[in-house]
Amino acid sequence: MRGSTGEVLALASRPAFDPNVLSRELTPKQWEDIVQDEGHPLTNRATQGQYPPGSTFKIVMAAAALETNTIDPATTIRCFGSYQFGRRLYKDWKAGGHGTMDVSQAIVDSCDVFFYTIGQRMGIEAIASYATQFGLGRETGIELPSERAGIVPSPAWKEKARNEPWLPGETISASIGQGYVTVTPLQMTSLIATVGNNGVSFRPRLIRAVMERTTGRLQELPAVARGQLAIRPETLALIQHALAGVVTEGTARRAKSSLVTIAGKTGTAQAVAARPGPEEDLPKKLRDHAWFISYAPTVTPRIAVGVLVEHMGHGGSAAAPLAKQLIETFIKLAPHEPLIADSPSPARSPMTVMARQEPRD
């Protein structure tokens, strides 16, 4: 997607099916085979697949916490590897903990405990408000049928949808993009494009121009701006800087490119709430989904790419390399200078950081 116009340059969903088969009369058995296929080939996952965003949602969380003055850029939180709330222990993906984190480093290393903590401090209403501002919980408006809106949960939503009260622990889960939060890949690609575009959002579109049948005249369609995020420039700048650090030194190091600077956020989203054993021992349908949302270059981005790989584990290892490949292919096909943006490498904060291990987010 071009963040500056909303143009969708490529959109794919797998498994798919051969649409040519629909041009001829199908037998009931042939149609049943397509409909009953466990891979759901009739579902356009880009616009109709609804998934927990996982740690990609931490972009929203960071913006909300800074804008509501729940934290400031210098606020630090100590991560020991888990967060106690009531009688439940919420674990971080890094068992030994991340050490002392500010918000920028928490984005780079995807520290769950940091976001559990600020989520509990903010409350679900503030989280929902900013998620909605980022375009979640509603259709993007792309020119495709049956687009899904996803869910931005709130006490009012839960009361209406489930006739149940909101529970405090559900805010903790929502803080890392789990629980009731669901999004489509297109929504998250649009979200990261908006961040790279300094908060200006455009409606995603597939059609750039239409030709009049009688005259053959080509009519260009204008980009449709959806609005500007009501977020301070310094907040956006901090998040942009941290997203560059995710690739250079954080959970998406496998997306680092020699052709172009890339900024982005990984996510590992649980497909089921309770899993009966280690990830590697589970049947594929119970394994985590892998996310990576990104834009490039890091200064004046030309392209935004979102990748969601169902049941393939960690975003940094399964989704980020695919996004890198797509971005590099775009750069090679549409060369433009300069490719390497003159953006400083995010500096580590002078605080305690625990030993690094292979990212699992």
C-alpha cells in the first residue's frame, strides 16, 4: 500500500481457488468441495479474516499511554518476566524478563509486562478510544464486498454482544492485542501506513482510474483522506523512531535490508486462549499466528506492507522475512533515490537490560 494515497498495490490471500472454475457450471460435488475446504479458500483473509493483532497492537497502546499522560517518554517499568494482577500471573514472552524499559525500548523489544502495566493504568475505555482513532473496529472502505470490521472491545460492547460485565483482567489481555481484540490484515496495513505518513490516513483503494465506455476517456480518481490522528507530533516521532529500532536491533532483525531502511512491528497472536502444551507440540491449527506490519523507507515512506501468516508461530521469524522480500522487490521494480534514509540508529536507553535471547514475538 502507498501510505500517501491509500493505493493498494498488491493484495493476496492463501489458500485460494481458481476463479475460472466459476465461469462454468459446477456440479454440486465440486461446489461442496470448495465450500467445505478446511483452508477456507472463499475467504479473502486480507479483508475478511479477523485475527488478534498481538503485539502489533502495542503501537496503539504506546500512543494512547503517551497522549493520555499515563506515561511520558522517560517513564520506566521493571520487567521480571511476569505481571501479577489479582490471583492471575500474566507472563511475558521473555521468561527471564527484559529489565528496565522505557516506552521506546518496550516497543523495540516488545515487552509484554510494560504494556500490561500501562494498560491497567489507562483502562479499557482509553484503549478503545485510541484504537478506534487508528481505524480499528470499522471497515476501511476498500472497494471489495463483505469487508469485516473486527472488534475493538469495551464494557459497552461486551454488555451488548455477550450480556456480561467487563472484567479488569480482560483489559490486561487487550493491552497486548489479545482477548476480544480482532483486526483484519488490511486494517493493520492501513494503520502502519498512517503512522509512516505522519498520522494522515487515506482510505485503501484498488481503483486508481476508470475509463468511460463511450468516449474511452480515462478519469483519475482522487485519493480520499480519512483524517489526521489527533496525536502530538512528538508522540508519532517517538513511535516512528522505535519502529525503526524494532528492525535494526529488536524483534524484527530478520527484516533488516541492505537496500532500504524498514520500520515495523512484529506480533505473535494466540489462535486459541488455552493451549494444551508447548507450541511446537501442538497441531498446526492451534499454533500462533505470525504478524509483521511495516513501511519503508523510514523517512518519507513509499510503501507499507502487512503480513499475517496463519499458525506459523513468531512474527519475527515467520512474517518479517516475507515483508522484507516484498519491500525489496518493490524497490527493485520501482527504483528511486535515496533508498537508505538518513535516520539515526535508535540508541539504547541507559538502563538495565536483561540478556538477549532469540525473539519470540
